[in-house]
Amino acid sequence: MAKRGRESQASLSVVGSVSTLTRVAPPSGLTPQQRRLWLAIVNSKPAEWFGDEHVPQLVQYVRHLATEEMLAQKIEAFDPDWMDDEEGMRRMKTLVDMRAKEASITNMLARSMRMTHQSVYPAAKANTLSNKGGGKRKPWQQQNEPEN
């Protein structure tokens, strides 16, 4: 049977048991760069987002992200003059193909862990946000153009 009347101030002030959520810690065996990526990813989501069951996927995700970053650095450091010969063109194509493959894998892993915009926003909300993006910006959203 339900109680009648308002609850007393004393009963409202009783605190139940408080449980704390801990974030998934990076496993040993990660490089410093992979560990940095792990912490950034795990800390970007609510504490309950990742559990122990996600550790293998997260490990693969940060490894592929680190490889993708390394390949991007190699491509950025590539001297365009090196592409004047066949060997340089082959090396550049190999690097770009490898980066595209890594990007595809990281995108697949991010989707499977529901970390992309596509998986976070419902289609109607994403459409609304997309349509707002092309409109006139509010004064506080204006970006200052660099002066010449």
C-alpha cells in the first residue's frame, strides 16, 4: 500500500549507496602515442561508454590510428621532386594506398563502437544540423579572417 502525504525531510535527505564508474585503463603493450590516443578517446565519452568487452577493439583502433598518423607524416614529408621518376611515384602511391586502407579500417572500428556522427545522431537530427550549417552565422560564431 502506498504511503499517504508528503515524504518527510529526513527521508528525502537519506543518500543511497553511491557507486563510482571507472574508465577503461589502457592495457600494457601500447606505445606512448597509442596510449595518448587511448586516453583521449576514452575520456571523450561518458565513463560507461566503454567496458572491458571493448578493450580488444579499442586496442586495434588506436593501433590503426597511430599507423594512419605515421603514414600521413610520411606523405607530408614527401618531396614532390621525388615524383619525377618512376620509383618516387610508386613510393607515393604505396603510401597513399596504405593510408586509405588504414582510414577505412579506423572508420569501420569507430562505427562499430558508435563513435561517428552517423551513429550518434539520428538521421533527422543530422539533417537538421547539416541544414543549419549553411545558414547565416550568428555574430559570436563568425570567424575572423586573417588580414593581409
